[in-house]
Amino acid sequence: MAKTRIVASLDIGSSKIRTVVGIMDDASTVPNIIGVGIAPSTGLRKGAVIDVEETINSISSSLEDAERMAGEPINHVFLGVGGNHIDSLNSRGVIAVAHAENEISEEDVDRVLEAAQAVTIPSNRRILRIIPKTFTVDEQKGIKYPVGMTGIRLEVETHIITGFEPVVKNIEKCVLQSGVDVDDIIPACLASAEAVLSKRQKELGVVVVDIGCGGTSVTVFEDGATLHTSVIPVGGENVTNDVAIGMRTSIDTAEKIKIEYGSVIPEDVNDRETIDLSLLSKIDTHLVSKKQVVEIIQARYSEIFVLVKDELAKIHRDGMLPAGVILTGAGAKMAGVIDLARETLNLPCQIGFPQNYDGVVDKIDDPAYATAIGLLLWGSRFESRHHAGLKNINFKKGMTSLKKWFKNLVP
Ligand SMILES: Nc1ncnc2c1ncn2[C@@H]1O[C@H](COP(=O)(O)OP(=O)(O)OP(=O)(O)O)[C@@H](O)[C@H]1O
Ligand SMILES: [Mg+2]
């Protein structure tokens, strides 16, 4: 019988902590998902820990939920971190090829990527990913993987994603204190994209917009590589706050109004339609105009898409991505959001449902699970490589070298 192994992911969001557990064997190409866990994220704000104990409790509860469903213990996880502290920059590296025959080796690729990291990154920022966008060998541009080619001078254009060290460290600490090891830390925006994009979409040019709680991440791909990542500090939480202020209700009631009656198409709502809040809350019991609620929600979602448009304009891709916009995150579940995004961004738009996994857990056929599934896909590919090529080497050592390999080449 084929030997099976467990792969798990942990998406630490500002509103929810999601765990996904998959099982792999030597023959499997995609993970078979056997467990999912979710817990409210009470100890974080905008991606940063504000209460250690609450965060540990939330993580533990999410992990236990998934372990119960999977019937397997979780010992280590691929960890996703997001939030406004995530930043990115582009950087170039150049080296002289070392070998006598001038054949480019993996070591040369490692060296040139290291050279690209020799930019001034403040000491309080941790490099989470360095992604090679394109290599140039002598004068030949646009090379995706130069190993085996002949040349004297090797150049690389990279995209580097960093996180604020204290924030990343505190999240890592909370995860460790919840009793699991961290296999690797991956920016949440890259993980979401991993779960919902095809190779062809990445080649053509596409943007993944993940509408979360505290923020909205924008990740642009072109020619198969990450072109741009950024986080807009406006998300579902702002929509809820607007409804609470506009309708004079508590945040909890506003959240319920938003989920139950929300939409971004005021034209579809009759002026006289009301929402009876006593059906949603014991504290807020007045009637509110549904049209006003929808207008408030529409205004904030419009702002989010205008900010996304500004991000695309910064890199000269406003209205210019042939594979369009893919929406993920729970905020993408708002009624009418596809039409609003299409009109504002002047691009084709669709919701990103996670792909490339097996299993019958219905719950995850949901754009809110894009990050957690993407982390798992990342992890399962890493595990496959580990089992395929490095069976006899020390696991920890293999981890380090493969981690480096992965960090550099994916996606
Ligand atoms: N059905 C729904 N329709 C619209 N919005 C929703 C729906 N369900 C949840 N939301 C909103 O989505 C937001 C949470 O999104 P998500 O769960 O993707 O965030 P998160 O991953 O926890 O946070 P972040 O990615 O910002 O760290 C909340 O503001 C919530 O109100
Ligand atoms: Mg999220």
C-alpha cells in the first residue's frame, strides 16, 4: 500500500483562522482534502496580533476543528500571513557566470538571486519571497529558467515580498505556542492566487483581488510571473463599519445586515423596502431602509475597486490585463460584486473558486478558502518534491534547500 502523509495549512486572517488538512501519497498529484477547520480570529487586527492569548486560542480551536474532521493530528503547517504590513519591491541582480564552459548552473541562479537581495531592506522587514520575473543571459532577454544555457553574464529581475518582522514573528510565535511547527511562511496574496489561477491566466495577464476583513490584496501576474503585489487598507470590515454608522446599529447587527441583505446594486432595490432589525438583533430593533444600506455598501465597494484601479494604473496595466480580474476572499461573496468590478476596472471579472484538489468537503468550494487551499497546494507540491527526490537526506536539511528552491521559483 502506498505510504500516505499529511499536509496542513493555516490561513491567519483578521476575521477568520482557517485550517485545511490534506492527505497525499507517492502517486497523488493533488492533495485529497480530509479536514477543514475554522475559528473566529479575535486576537488580530489588520493581520497583526493584538492579543497573544486570544490568538493562540483561535488558532488552537481552528486546528482542533480540522483534526476532528480529518481524524488525524496536525504537527506542522504551511502558514499564510497577510495584512497591511506586507510590502513589495522590484530588484535586479547581476553576476558573472562561474563555470569554465560558461554553462549556467543552479548555483549561478542562487547567486544571482542573492545579488538581487542586496538592496536596502530595512532590518525590521523580513523577506518572505523572492520571485524571479525574468532572466537575461548576456544580451538575451526574457529567459524563464537559464540553467543549462551558455553565457558570461547572468541578470535577473525579481519581485521581493517582505513582511514587518515584529508582526511576522508574533504570528509565528502564536502558531508555535499552539503546538504546531511551521514548515514555511507564505504571503497570503500569493497563496490565494495559487489556488484560483491557471497557468494560462498567469501567462496572459491577470489580477487577483482578495477582499478580506482588514484589507484587500492586489496581486498581478504577467508572462507567468508575479508582476506586482500590494495591500489596500480597506476591506469588508470598513463596509460593516459604514453600515453601523449609517444605520446607527452595533457592529454585530451591521455585519448581519450586510451578510443577510447586502448588495452593491441599489437600482434593484425598491425605495420603500425596509429591513426589520428585530429579526437580526435583540438590541437594535428599528426599521432601516434597504436602499440606504445597499447604497452605503455600494459606495465602499466602489472605493475598493477604484483603489485597485489606481494600483493597476501605477504599473500601467489599468484595463490592460487580458485574463481580467479574479475575486477571492469572503468579501467577494457580496451580491452584484462581479458587475461592479467589471464596470469600475473595465476588465472581465469572475469569482475565484479554489481548484486542483480532491476530496468531498463542500465547505471549501468558496472564494473565502482560496488562501488556505493555495497554502495547501504550495505545501503539497513541496512535499511531493521532497518525497520524489530527497528521500534519503536529512529532512530538516532537505527542508532548507527545498524551501530556498521553492522560495525562488514559485509561482
Ligand atoms: N457572504 C458574504 N458577503 C459579503 N461579505 C462577506 C460574506 N461573508 C463574509 N463577508 C465579509 O468578508 C470579510 C472577511 O473576509 P475573509 O474571511 O476573507 O477575511 P480574512 O481572511 O479573515 O481577513 P484578511 O484576509 O483581511 O486578513 C468580513 O468583513 C466579512 O464581513
Ligand atoms: Mg484572508
